[in-house]
Amino acid sequence: MDETAASATLTASLEPRRGHPAAKAGRFLANVVGAAVFGSVDTVADTDLVVRRTSTGEVVLRTAADVGVPEHLLDEANKDLDELTEEGFLREWSATPDA
């Protein structure tokens, strides 16, 4: 059984959310309305956490970084990449490992 840390084969980053311009406009509008109506500084995330294979650049996981501060999610992913095997990381983060 390979006990190599997932960080040897995978890397995590925050990337702008892909999507239709109308969806981006909708998130922007939600941020403006939230700030104006509720005085909220919380924003609708326009960022995804993306995990890629370092050897190929293939995306193995893309998820919205929309809970709390995106950088905290990235920190958690990097911590797990350092502590878990690739299979363990993919299982923990609900991505399907390659067969």
C-alpha cells in the first residue's frame, strides 16, 4: 500500500468560477443586494477550489469555495493533501479515485 502524501501528486488552488456571464452577473447582484439590504459583508463566492494532478494538470476536483473564507478552504485542502494519501484525499473530499 502506497503511503505517499497526496501532495506529491495533487495540487490545490483557488480559481475564478467558470460560468455563463449571466450567472456571474447574478452573483454580483446578490452581493450588492446583500450589502445594501442586510448590511452584510458576506459575499456569494465567485471562486472555486480546484485540485489538479501535478503530472498532467487534469482537474480531479472542482468545488465552490462558498463556505466562509475561500482561503480557509484552500488551507484545509492543502493540510489534507499533506496528511492523507491520494486515495484518502479523494475519498475525504468526495472525488472518485482512478480505478
